[in-house]
Amino acid sequence: MDDKKTLGQALQTRVKRRSVLKAGAAGVAGSMLLPGAVRVAMAEDKKPLGAWPAGSQGDSVFVGLTVDLTGPYSAQGAEQKNAYELAAEMINAGDPRIQKISPLLKKGVLGKSIKVGAADSETKPNTAVQAATRFIHDNKALMVAGSTSSAVAIALQKVCNREHTPYFTAISGSTETTGVDCQRYGFRPGYFAYMSCKAIAPVAAKEFGKNRKTAYLTPDYTYGHTTTKSMIEFSEKEGWKTVTNQVHPLGAKDYSSYLINIANTDADVLVVVAYGADAANAIKQAKQFGLLDKMKVLLPYMSGYLEKEIGAELMQGALAANGFWWTMQDTNPVAKDFVEAYDKKFGGKPRDAALYAYLGMILWADAVERAKSFYPPDVVKALEAGVVRDTPVGKMTFRAEDHQGDASFPIMRGKKPADMKNPDDFFDVIEVVGGKSVMAPVGLLGCKLGGYV
């Protein structure tokens, strides 16, 4: 008798509980029609990630810049800082020149102004990572950008991936950035070693001739080694032979021992893989050693402002790949907008470091507008969607499989000083290479992107 009573009470309790659950479910379903409830549901579906949603609250959003303001790449870092600030200023103002690249950008990003803050990465990965971490945690940065050293870029990609924060390189020549070290939250707008070497090798064979013998000056880190590897691969397909590869530390001041070793070979082409101040020091000392009297100079990945650092006399006849040259404005109205805006604000022609910084800021903002959200995975997916935009270096997009940009870039020859029409007229553009035509096949470089969350 007592057992039956207990069983009946338990059944009644179960029925009541089921009714309550059904009523609750119906209530939730009904409340989904209410705006407030929709916000609650979205918050449950999209849990806080990186600096989101805290960083998107208020009337502005923050972008953290990690740039080389000191060290061997300080010229590139200063230019990047200028261009990031210029792009943010133009986006915030609703400048119609920005809308030629991103028609969606009217004034600000999703109605919010962009604020930027810059930190000196000192060309040191640890310093850059610490700065990026502070930007994300303290400033609630929704995007981090900037690099010249590929070691710095790769380190930043990894920390931003861990923090679920989109990261855009400016300069990064290493194959590994969108190769084995690629990250879901990392994007590289510009060309890199594999692309530049594949493009310049056949041009060099036409300009300098077949059966050349090459000597390399290679900085001892990921950019240097991967660039030299690619240049050897593609130049040897043109019949060239490598006779020596002199590896030197980043930031070296004295190249005499490396240049003596080169002088003791029969090399007739000096391939300067060194970048920034390192390249300038190496070429100046090569001149002092008399090497430039008998050797051609090839720069498979040339740093901006190198021509000003060494002068037109040493640059004449040199062959170089670069991300951008300001005379591209003669045939590209979007490039003309960029050059004029930069020149007006900073009093000089922009180089590739500025171009990639300017472009990175705009393409991130464009992706946010297309995603209609600052939620990091949505922004990444918008960047992966293959939307093509007009840019100062032609039409471009990011490849979804490795986040490599397919922007075009020029191959250039240094002019004779007597042929220069103005103080910035250092180069003849021999060819503008379509980025897509020299990209590595998908998977060749070992990229395996991780998950979004």
C-alpha cells in the first residue's frame, strides 16, 4: 500500500516537472521574438573571444601596432606607423578614396571610429609579443598589425592566434609565414620570398644573361634562409650556379670577412638577401672592396628606402623585386590616391612597407563590414571568402587555404643618376608581376590552418 502511494507521488512529480520544462521551452521560443532575448541568445551562442565583445563596446575600436621604431628595420617601421595612422584617419573620415577599395566603408567601421596605438617591437619577437599581449588584454585590441622581421611576424601570428585576434603582417618575406607557420588568425597581404624569387629569376636571366655564378649574403634567420633557398631553386632553373652562401647575423655592421670569401670566388652576381640597414651596409662595403666593379647586384626582396641609403650610383643597374613603387600611380588610379594622400601628409613618396600597412588596415575594416560584426571568427571567415578588391597594386584577395594575399608587385632596375627625372626617380619598372601567377600551389609550403575557436 505504502509502496503504491510512493510510486504514484513519484509519477505525479515527473509529470509536473515535464510540464514545467515544456512551458519553459515554449517561453524561451516565444521570447526569441523579443529584441532583448535575441541579444541574450546571441551572447550564449558566441561566448567572449579575444577582446570581443568588450573591445567593440562604445563608439570606437582599438587597433594595436607592433612596428620597428628602432633597430635595423626602423625606416620600414616608421613608414608602417605613418600608413596605419593615415588609413585609420581616412576610414574615420569616410574618405571617398577608401571607398574605391572598400565600397562598404562609409565613415568608421560599423559606425565606430578606429583608434590606434603603436609600440616599438625593436625587431625582437619577445618584445613584439609582449606589446601585442598588452594591446589585446589592456586596450581590448580587435586587430593587431605590423612587422618587418619575419621572426617577429611569425611570433605575433602565434600569439594573436592563441588570443583569437586577427593579425596582419606588413613586411614578412619568409616562406614560413604562410607556410608551415601559418595561423588561422594570421594574414599576409603582400608578396614573399617564394613569389619574388620565382618572378625575378627569369627576368634576371634575361637582364644579366644565362650561366651566371652567384654569391649570396644571407641574414641568419627564417626570412634569410627561406629567401636564399627559393632564389637558388629558381635561378638554377635558369642555368645559374651557386658558388657560395655567406650567412651573417641580423644587424651585422662589418661584412669584411664575408666579402673576402666572396672575392675569392669567381662569382659574377652578388645576391643581397640582407634587408634594411643590413643591405645598405653590405652593399656599401662591397663597393669599398671593389666587388661591384666586376659583379652585378640582385635584390630578390628589396627593402624600401635602400636606394636612398646607398644612393643612385650604387643602385644603378641593380635588379630588384619590391612590393610597390610609387610610379605605379601612372597606370593605377587607386595607387595615385594612396601616393597623393601619403605624400601630402608626410612629405614623401611611400614605399612597400607603407602600402602593406595601409592595405592591411583597410582590408580588415572591409571584412568587419562584410561580416557585420567584430566577432573574430566571423571577420576571419569574411577574409577567407575570396572577395576581390581594387588596391594600389591591382585586384587582390586572400587565399582561404593559407591566408596569402595575391597582390601584384614590380620587378625594377636601378636607373643611372643622369636618367633620374626627380630625386625619387630611382627605378624603371621592368614588369609588374601578377601575384596569383607566382603563388606556390596550395599545400606545397606546409600550411595547415587550425580551428576558429
